[in-house]
Amino acid sequence: MATAVRKQQIASMIQQALGEIFLREGPRLLGQVMVTVTEVHINDNLGLAQVYLSFMLHKNPAAVLKSIEQRKK
């Protein structure tokens, strides 16, 4: 089981990495939409992360989320 500090460090690294990916690849993949990674929560065994996103400059955030989900691995 990971300590709270370790979980926060990993969550922060994931948030930063995903933010950079959305900044670099977002316009090419999603068009004129700004995606912000607002929070990342990690479970106790570090096997699962919940990522919370915020979408700006788009009229249909559900469509953006669907597009992101189609591209996830």
C-alpha cells in the first residue's frame, strides 16, 4: 500500500504529463477546445487513476469527452 505522500506525487506527475499531452496534441486531435486536467485521484495500490477534465471553448463538452474516450488505450 502506498503512502499518502507517494500517491500525491504520482497523481501530480500524471496530471502534469496529461496536461502537456493535451496542450501539445489537443488542437490536432480535438480542434479548438482547451482541455484542463483539474484533478487526479489514485487508488491505494496505485493501479487505477481517476482523471477529471475541464473543457473550455467548446459548445458540446460531451462530444469532446467521447472523442477523448475513443482515443484512449
